[in-house]
Amino acid sequence: MPNNPCSQFGLRLSEIRKSKGWSQERLASESGLARSYVGGVERGQRNIALRNICKLAGALGLSPSVLLPKANLLDCNVEPTDEELGFLMEFVMEDVQARARVANQALRDALALETAKVLQNMASSSGNG
């Protein structure tokens, strides 16, 4: 992973966007930002403002902290404080909850699609019988 924080943020944003099956165009539209700007952020070419992080997070239905790249605690030579551990635990929980919401919505969408297919097959079978 690149050391540049803008590149790290961009990779994280791209990963989350793609996990939702969204295009850059959709994320831009939902967040009110330009598609070219979103693309620049994902490529690490933009030093994104906090306001825009909040817009992107809101569009994705996530807490802004979920968009921040995960810190690698193994690279640290100091023991984290209780406050830092609490923050990290909160961050991890928000991330897990966000991923669960995305997975839950994907399952609901798949179930709705399969239900529609079954109903359509039932309707066509009863019409042919």
C-alpha cells in the first residue's frame, strides 16, 4: 500500500465503492461531487477536504471514519493508550457494522430478484396450464 495518505484514502474509497457495485458516476451523483473529482480522489491526486469526506460517507451510508485507511499497529513502537484503543475499537466496530449493512442490502437485493423470478415462473406456468 502506498505511503501517501491521499493514495491510501483513494484506494479505501475505491474499495468501498466497488463493494457496493457503484460506478464513480453514481458515487459522484449521490454525493453531489463531480465525477472527475471523485476519480482524482480515488487515484490519490486530490487532497480531499473533510467536508467532501463527509459528503462521500453520507452518500455511501457510512460514518466518515470508515473511509479512513486502517492504521497498521504493527508498525508502531509504542503502546497505544486506552483512549487510542477505544478509538480503534470504535473504528473497527463502525467498519464491521458498515460491511454488515452492505452485505445485508446485497442479500435483500438478491432475495428480491430471486423472488421476482419465482413469481414470474409461477405466473407463466399457471398461464400455460
